[in-house]
Amino acid sequence: MSPHLYKERKGGPATTRNLFIGGGIGASEGKNVSWGPIYPGVHTSPSDLDNVLAGGSISVGYNSLQLVGVQGTGNLSGNYWGPTVGIPGGGATATYSFGVNLDKLSEFLQEHF
């Protein structure tokens, strides 16, 4: 599973008030783990983030021996990319995810627990 938490900020990484959880199938070269911010790609605006992360998408990433790299994810709604740091290696995945609005989740938990 791969959770994504982001919040929109002008001039910064793409963000949202949703938590995305998904799974998929992929291939990996090396024992790689990486993390980093994502930014809108060509013809994609920050407001497209929820549509890109929800549903099906293709993601790729690579980290060099210097522990820095690049990542990208996209579908028919747009694409996002960004720098990464992490363990060297590369990977590609086909995933499907769904989003849960954090504000609505917080309200639900406060009302029922």
C-alpha cells in the first residue's frame, strides 16, 4: 500500500486535503525505497492532483548511487514529477488508489468516537 498526503501551496509541491491509499503491481531493480515532493507536469495544474492520484495510474522512479533521483506518476488526468532521495534502484508500477477527505474523516471520527 502506498499512502500519499499532500496539501496545495502556491509555488511549492502539489498538495491536497485527501489521503490516497492504493495498491498495484510493478517491477523493481534493486532494493529501492525513496521519497520526495511532486510537482505538476506539462499541461497539468495543481488542481488536477486529486484526479491524477485517484483511480488508475502509472508510476516510475529511479535513484542513483548518490542517493538522489526522480519520480513521476500520471494517468489521463495529467502527470506529476519530482526529485527523490533514497536507496539506489529503479521501479515502475501500475496502481489503483482511492481518496478519503481528511476533513470529512476528522468530522466523522469526532461525531462517532
